[in-house]
Amino acid sequence: MIDVALTVNGRAMTVSVEPRTLLVEVLREKLRLTGTHVGCDTSQCGACTVHLDGLSVKACTMLAVQAEGRSVTTIEGVAPDGVLHPMQAAFREHHGLQCGFCTPGMVMSALALVERNKNKPLTEEIIRSELEGNMCRCTGYAGIVASIAAGAKAMGAKVEG
Amino acid sequence: MYAFDYQRAKSVADAAAAFEKADDAAFLAGGQTLIPTLKQRLRQPSVVIDLGTLTELKGISVTQEAVIIGAGMTHAEVAASPEVAKAIPGLADLAAHIGDPQVRNRGTLGGSIANNDPAADYPGAVVALGATVHTSTRELSGEDFFTGMFETALAPGELVVKVSFPIPRRAAYAKFRNPASRYAIVGVMIAETASGIRVAVTGAGPGVFRVPEMEGALSQNFSIAAIRNIRIPADDLNADIHATAEYRAHLIGVMAERAISAIA
Ligand SMILES: Cc1cc2nc3c(=O)[nH]c(=O)nc-3n(C[C@H](O)[C@H](O)[C@H](O)COP(=O)(O)OP(=O)(O)OC[C@H]3O[C@@H](n4cnc5c(N)ncnc54)[C@H](O)[C@@H]3O)c2cc1C
Ligand code: FES
Ligand code: FES
């Protein structure tokens, strides 16, 4: 077993893991942060998306040992006091989800793409192309794209169209 | 995943030494290929040597002649680099269209070329731009580095350290991507370099290859018309559920035209 020191949702901690343990396994099974989902476990669907030092990554495609010294934010860390983040509220308002399985990953990717594009106006084209790593089997994406545009606006971002 | 030991490399020399000592080691960079491979139990290394914290593999520098990119630079870092975008916009554009944002935040240049997936994008740029691959022991041209499907000239324990891309007069990459994975079904990079026009094709064959006939025609006349009648034989091209060999052969012409029209 290897000790990994990392920060999860602002809390510094040390977890003891096997080298082959995935980051998503630590989050879900050790820390009981079950908001991060496992859809495919083959690096395709993005349901497991979390932020690593602010960048979106697939937690099923990272070993926990690779998070040594890093800061991880999960969907639970987005609304720490139980009040929905404006991006989450926008998903509820604009039909950004049906079954909800993809939603935590969608929201984490949405927040990352708003941050990544903060120096230019956000367009539908940018939103769609930067959602390529996230799949949804229910909505057909139109509601998700509308939610992200509305959520970004609520966060103070410039949105075109 | 089978169990393995884990070691965090402290330097390139330390990584190579650890590899030497182990029965069957594997280097880990961004993990976007290695981790899925381990999950499928297609590899069973005794130890995984993590290159993720090596500052020696990081960084981008630009000289008069070349853009030098560390093997550990992620696709997102290359795509977002103003220096790369200014010196070789076609390269920044290529990096920006690898996989998806999450893959780009982890996957690296070194991992991509060491893996040499026949559908990977970077091999096209390494060969088209006439880049030099700097390893822990030597320097290799793209043609010498890429030796076959998923195969390279890397000896066991030899690391990719950086890649030096000569700055071309102009270059563009056009990819017909697999809509699910974004890997290249066919990708064509065309560059006008100091040593002439170079056309490299990825995705279509067992490995990246050049098209001398197109290079000759474009040297005479850099236009779509110059290559319109060049037919690529389908004989040695890949065929799978995504595209037949004939379709890939056709796409080489189409992607070449798109690359030319981007910079003509
Ligand atoms: C969903 C998805 C979509 C993708 N789409 C694309 C795409 O459109 N185009 C594309 O080109 N690629 C694509 N990829 C692959 C991606 O670019 C990978 O990042 C890349 O192939 C491997 O880089 P890595 O840093 O993740 O390497 P790893 O997975 O860590 O390693 C890959 C291999 O390279 C070796 N290695 C790593 N670094 C070095 C080094 N410095 N020296 C020697 N050996 C080394 C490892 O031992 C291993 O064998 C995709 C991957 C995924 C999961
Ligand atoms: S569970 Fe990680 S990408 Fe699908
Ligand atoms: S809402 Fe069901 S998968 Fe997206």
C-alpha cells in the first residue's frame, strides 16, 4: 500500500491505496463521494469527470497515486453548503438532465469549459465541441447546451447567441 | 487490472535506471492509453514508473529554427501555448483536436509518439515537419523513430525526452476523425519546410507514411489542382468497421485538399 497525500474538495488528507487503485475508486469507495459516477470505465463517457488542480480529467483514467500533492474537486465540492451552484441550478431550470447519470460529469466539464474560455465570448459551437468527452444517453444534448449557456451567464461569463 | 508496484521517477536517469532493474517495467505519462490497456489486462508490468512529475520532460522553447516541446507536455498545454500557435499554428491546431478536453488535459506528446497508434495525430506532425525526436540516449528522425504499427525504435528503458519541430514556412493538418474517439480515420499534414514540401498521412495505414507523388506535384505548383488526379492505392491501407481501405485511400486526397486550402 502507498500513502497518497492530496486535497479533496478543500480538505487535505492522506489515503492509503494499492498502486492499481483508480482515483475514482478512492473518491467513491473510500471517501464515499458517490456523486462522481462510473459510466463506461473505458475513458469514453466522462461521467467520472472531476477537476485536478482546476482542469477536467476522467477519474477512471487516473491512478490515485498520480494525485499525490494535487487538489481534486468533485461535484460535491461544487455546492459545499447544499445550495446549488448557478451551473447546477441552470441544469435544473433548462432541462439539462433526465436520468441524471451523466450530470455530475457534465457539470464538471461545463465549469471547466467556462473557465477555459473566460477570455472570449462563449458560443454554442464552443460548448458543443468542448463537451466531446461527455456522453448523455437521454437528453439529446440540446437541454445540456442550453443549460451550460445559461449557467455560464449566471456565473458572469459572456455568452453569444 | 493486475497488481503492480509503483515508482515515481525523480529524473530521466532515475527512470531509465529503475526500468533497467525491473523485470518488466512500464513508463506512465498521462495514462490515457496505458491505464485503459492495464484495465483490459493487455499488459501486466511488474512495476509502473511514473514520469508525471519530471520537470525535465516539461517546457516549450522556441528558437529561430525550431519549436522544442518536452515529452511530458500535455496536448492541452501545446494547444494553448501562444508560442506554438505563433510559430507553427498547424501544430497547435493538431493538438487542440486530439480526443476531448479531459484526454488533452492528461495525454502527452511523449506518450502519444511512444505508443505510435496508427490512428494517432502527432506522428503526422513529426514526419511532415521533419522533426527530431530526442530520447534519453540519442536523436532520431520521425522516419527512423516510427517503425511499424504500435512500434517505435525505442529500446527497452529508453525515454522520449523532447521533440524538436523545425518551423516550416507554412503547414496545416486536416483530419477526418472517428466521431466517437476523435482518432484519425485519415489525417494529412502538409508542410512547406526548408527541405521542401512534405506530406505525411496518419490513420490510413499501419503507420505514418509520406506521399512522394503529392510532394513532387506540390513542389511544382502548391494548389489543389496539382494533386487532384493523384490516386493512392488502397492495397496496404487499414480496413475496419469504421472505413474500408478504398474509402481511406479516397480520404487521403480529400484531407490533403483541405490542408492545402488552409494554407495556399
Ligand atoms: C477517449 C480517448 C480519445 C483519444 N483520442 C485521440 C485522438 O484523437 N488522437 C490521438 O492522437 N490520440 C488520442 N488518444 C490517445 C491520447 O492522445 C493519449 O494521450 C496518448 O496516446 C498517450 O499519451 P499518454 O501521455 O496518456 O501516455 P501513457 O498512456 O501514459 O503511455 C502510453 C505509452 O507510451 C509510453 N510512454 C509514455 N511516455 C513516454 C516517454 N516519455 N518515453 C517513452 N515511453 C513513454 C508508456 O510506457 C506507454 O507504453 C485518445 C485517448 C482517449 C482515452
Ligand atoms: S467512467 Fe470514466 S470516462 Fe466513462
Ligand atoms: S441524463 Fe441520462 S445519461 Fe444524461
